[in-house]
Amino acid sequence: MSLLVPLAAALLVTTSQVPLATPLALPNGEKAQLTADMVVYEAETKVVTARGNAVLRTDTMQLRADEVTYDSVNPFVTATGNVMFVGPGGMAAVAESVKMDVRTYEANLEGGLFMQKEGVTQDALFSAKTPQELRAMGETPILLSGSRIRRTGENTFAVENLAFTPCNCSPNEPGWRMEATSATVVLGERATMTLPVVYVKSVPVFALPWIYMPLSQRRTGLLLPKPTVSALNGFTLEQPLFITLGRSYDLTFTPGYFSGGSDVVVDGVRRMRAQGVKGPRLLTEFRYAPSERTRGRATLGFLYDLRPIRDPSTGEFYRRIVDGVETSEFVDERRGLRGEASWQHTQDLGNGWHDRVDAAFVSDGFYTRDLTADVIVNNFQYLRSTATLYQRQDDLYAGLDVGLRQDIRWGYRFFQDNRVPAAADPARPDLKGPSTFQRLPALTLALPERPVLGGLMGGLTVQYLRLAPLRGGYGDEGIDGIFRADGNYTEFGSANAFLDATQSDGVFNANDREARNRVDFLPRLSTSFAVGDLMRVSPSLAVRQDVWLGEVSGRTWQRGYPIAGVLLESQLTRTFQGRDTSFRHAITPSLELRYVPGGWGSLPTAGASEDGAARPYDELDAAVPYQLDGRTRGFLHAVLAVDQTLRIKRGNAIREPLRLRIGQGFDLTRHVPAVGKVDDPGPVLRDTFARLTATAGIFTAAGTVRYDPNMGRIAGLSAELNVDDGKGHAVYARFDDVLTVGLPAINLGADPRSVGPDVFRRTVDTLVGGLSRVEPGFPAAERAQALIAGTRLKLGFGLGVRYEAFVLPLYRDLTTREPRFVADQQTFGLSYGPACDCWRVEGVMTLRRDLGLEFSGINLIVADFGSFGSGG
């Protein structure tokens, strides 16, 4: 309304009964034009009155009303009846009447409403003929009204009795608003309000003495505080501060304090909880998007933990030693400085070059478990980081990648030593943690298959890879080749635990893994041709050749083998044509054969011994079956499968609501002249499998089952169901049931991959897996089951609820040893948000079997709400 400026004193027009268009010269030098059905100038009072479709327009604004009057003596401008104003930058306003003092730009409004418009041009706003039409145009991220508005700057207003909705709600009936007795509003920047009250509909729900509200998505300011209460860490309060660094960069500093969790009761005795943290934390988040091709996010957090130090191998507190006797007193040495860091980055470098980083690090293995009690997060055993630089073209892929893993199964610190406190052991030994192997680095060159001769296609993949720990040239795992936190192992056939004195002894022993360099070559030829109208035949021939170099021993190994394959497939289709829709049902039977007659060379052996057992490190090392000495075991595999698909075409849109694949794996090795066939006298049949995906309207379902016909049992089952109507109502569930090797068998030396889905999972160059069987002398296999199910609903009045449960159906009671159906973690959230969904606040409660019911905090989800759009 600031553009309701005085008309030029030179405005002298005569009364007219026809539409009139009059050019004006405004006091600020801007040119304007006034049009109306009738314009009257009273020379004695110097009052100009424009009646009937009155429009005052400049290059940057337009005022439209039933009547506009200008008193050049006082001077006042009065507009009455269907008042509409459109200004620069998407600013618009409607009112019943407006009276403004041109000298102070103070305006008194009746029924006034200011709107910030988006997604619509100014010319379109100019064309609106009624207030209702102007309100409905585009999006309205800001609504502002008041009884008295005074302009104090170009875009600054002092408002009395403010009613304010700073998000994209309906301009007719916003579901919520903020009211204040007085406020200062800078459009596009901020609003400061005195005695603000938040109203939902007409109900006051929240009040403050004063508030600063950013009105842009790039505005520095405080975000909402984050309080949480948990048994793990007690009361926690964090206060984020958002700082903008221009249009492409911003920072969020989040200082906070953890008060420390409550004690636990064990066997009737109250004890201090070993998990959790206590003390101050500062988390910094840096976001950047300097161009459409580059964006990223980096975080760095530091926590000064005041809780007592723990044994990294057991997680228990150290106890003080007095005169060589362990007491019940805990060592009170603080854990001290701990931290976390992460970096996510993507960039398009041009000319087909790209890079990507997804990295995360923590100071010690217990860090994640101390900050959250979430059951799923606490089951993570490794923290993985990757970085890739690659070029992808139609006929070439070249890439460099690095992969790092942090072993977080135990609490060892990664960047400091792990010395035992002097109060617990005067010798202060340094406890050595696991030396996890990293991918440092991998270089890959791939030439996709292309025509080489007639219908013959050819391709080549070459890769150099180095697998090594970050420090040192070997893992130092010890006599059994496996790192164990307590250093004890159990020999097969023995019930006694023995100390592995060679673990972490600093000597390259017989079973220690050494750093390896590998070069892998894979040339491949293939073709495809039809046999009449019934079948398509696709044969292929490849050779894999690997060369290894051990960095400690200096020894080299090589292994190579040919790979022959053929795919036979046919297809039966039938199309059902409707009026507007066609249905296509296809049945595709197929038979795939894969043959490796044997090979030359062998896999590298473990440790310093030249005649030790072969030790594969990754999926390429274990690409084919191998004998104990590392030589390739020949095989002939087959998979017979039938695929069924249903496709629906409506217009140009095609969707596939149903896909079913049923198949049977075969190992035919002992029936062909393959090298090493006598070493695998197992049955021909391998796993029977079925996969189903189905969609129907709001329903989506998928499932996979693998059946072991030799043992007569299901080795793996997974199923998921999702029902989502797209309106905020959904139900989802996922169930997994797998056969696995139990911990007692692993402690006796059993291979964790000898039973269950890992056995059935085919390796890189095979078609079927091995046999899922328990070796004699080991405990029987166990079933591991898990169910995740939940729902979210939008109720009336803006309320929403969500519920999720993570369930282990066959939890075994440690006392009675009886299986129980028990929920490990349940989460319940109750939220409220306006109909426009520009924000939603949610309170969360969590129930865990070991920690009980606790308040997990308040989540604030914000969109198009100034700098609060970053969420909370």
C-alpha cells in the first residue's frame, strides 16, 4: 500500500460520463495512469475522485477499487470497495477500505489482507478483476493483516494488531495464524513480534513474550530447540542456530547438553548404566550448492563425555585395583573428547566425469550406541565410507574408488590408543583393536560389449585393487585368522577356551591376513540368435585371470579359468484388447547353463606359511568354488526358471502390476568331466526359489522364498506389504525369516556362511550356491526372524499418528530358554500440522524391552517457512 502516493497537483480534469484514461506525474517522479468510469476534480477542495472500476497503475504497481479519492490538502488517499493492490516482487493486498496519510504512509484498513505471491506473473495479478480472483492466484507463502499499518522503509512496516501466517496456506481460510499486539515486518526477510500467540483455527495453543521469525529461506536465526528425555541419556536439550553464508552456503551450529541416563537395576541392585553419555556437545553442519551440478553436506561434532571410561572389549566399567585385588569401585577417569564426522558430496564435472563421496566416521565403536538406543541402529557392525571419481560414456567406463570400513562391534578408539587406566592396571597395557581391511584404492576400466565381427559381441573389464588395513601391512588376527575382542578361541572338538597369544602380537604369523594387490582381467565374447520362432539362444565365452601380490611376504599368486555359458529362452504371449486398455500376459521359460572345466593357478594362502589354506578376501577372490589349496573347482550349473508378467497399457502409459519368477537350481558337476568334481559329491538339486512383485491401486507387495529340497526346509523367506493412499494414510510391514549358524557353533569354529541364505547366494561367476548343511559335531542351525510393521494416519483437525514396531518373534528367554513373541522396540508419534502442511510438530514416545517407555523428543518438520525450512 506504500505506493498510494499523492497525485500531482497539476491533475485538472473535468467531469465526464465516459471511460477516462488520464496520465499522471507522481511526486516521486514516477509516471502513472488513472482510469475509471468517471473522474471528478473539485477545484475548491482540491479533491480528485475516481468512481467505477477505478485503476491507478504504474510500471511496478496497480491499485484497483470501486472508488479512489485523493485529498491533496491534508493529504490523504482513500480507496473503498473491493480494494486490490499489486506491487513488485509478488506483493498483493485486498481490503474493504483503506485510508492512508501520504506524508507518513500510515494506513488504517478495514478487512485488509497482505499476500506474498509465488508461481504467478505480475501481469496475471494485474488481470485479476475481483479480490477473490486475486486471492486464488498462484501460491501464498505469506499472509499478513492488521488494523493499522505504517510504512517505515521500502519493504518495512510497523503493524498493530497483527495476524500473520508465514507459509503457503489458503488465503481464504488459513488453518493457523500468529497474532501479536505489535510487530515489525520486513517483507522477504523477518518479522519481530511482541506478545505473539499461535492460534490453530480459533484456539490459542502457544504464547511467547517476543519472537523473531525469518521470512526467507536464507535468513540467519535460531531454529526451534530440540528437547528429549530418555533412559539412556536423561534430559537432553539442543538449540540449533542457522547462519546463512549467501545463496549457496549455510551453517547450522547445534550446541547441546546431555544430563546422563538413569541407573539400572540388576538382580535387585542399582547400578550405574554403562551405556550413554553425559556432558556438552557441539554439532556443526555445513551445506553447499554452488551450482546445479554440485551439492553437498558435511557435519562435525564434538562431545566431552563426563562418564567413566570402559573396557572396549566388554563395554563394562573398569574397577579399581588395590593391593592386587579388584574392588567394586569404578575407575572415575572420564571418557573425555569424542566425536563424529560425515560428508556427502555429488558433482558433475562435465564431459562425462562425476564424483561422489559418502563418508562417515566416529571416534570409537561405542559412540553410536551411546547416543541412541534404537535397536536397528545398534545392530550395525560396520560404518562404511566410499568415494568415487569416474567417467561414464556409451562405450567406456573408467573409475577410481576408495572404500573404508570402521569396525564398531567393540568400543576401541580409532584415533587414540586404548590404554587401560593406571588405577585398573599399573602396567597400563594398550589394548589392540581389529585392523579392518580397506579398499585403498580400486581402479576399474570397462569396455561394454560391442560388435567385433558379424553378430559377435565383445567386452573387457580390467581392475586393479588394493585391500589393506590403514596402518601396517597385515591384520594381526592370530592363530585362527579371526579377531576376537577377548583374545580367546575354542578349538573344534574342545569345550575349553584358549588364549590366542599370536593375536595383536605384532608378528606376521601363519593365519594373519596380509595386504594384497590384485589385478583382474575379464574379456568376454557373446552372441544371440533365434532358432525359428520358438527359441532364442545366447551363448557366451569369457576368461577370468587374476594376479596377486602380498605386501608383507612379497609372494605372488595367479589364478585363471574359462567360463562358458548359454541362455535358452522362449516366450508365449497373449494380448487382451479392451476399449481403452490392453492387457499383455507373457510366460517366459528359460534355461541357463554355466560351465567352468577347471583352471590354472590358485588363490593366495593366509599368513606367512606357503602351504596354508586358501583365504579369499572379497567377492572376486571367491568368484568360483575352490579347493583347500586354492585351486579352482570345476562346475556345471544350471537354472531352470519360468517368468510370468502382466502388463497393462492405457494410452501411452504402461505399467506392470504382476511379475512372478519360479526356478530351480542344479549342480550337474559330477555328471560332466570337470576338474575337481570328486570333491563335491553333493546332490544335483540346489535351492528352489520364487519371487513375486505385485501392485494393485494403493497396494504393493513383494516376496522371496528359498527352499532347500535336500534338507526339506525353508532357508530364507522375506515378504513386504505396503498400502498407501497418497493422502497421508499408510500401512506397511516387512518380515524376514532366515536359517543361520548360531553363536555356539561359530565359537567352535563353524563357518558363519555354512547355513542359510549366504550359502544359496551365488558367487560372481556361478549360477547356484552351495549346500545348506550343518557339519557333524556342530550345534544345529537356528532361525533368525524379524518383523517391522507400522502405520501412519491423518485424522481430523490436522492431527496425525504413526506407530512402528520392530519385533523379534522368537526371542528366547535367557532364564526359561522358552521362545517368546516379544517386541524389541515400539515407536508412537502424535503430530499436528495445518492443512497446508507447511509445518508439522510431532511428539515421539518409544518403548524398548530393556529401557521401558520414554519420551524420545519433539520433531519439527517444516517446509516453505523461511529458514525453518531446513527442518528440526
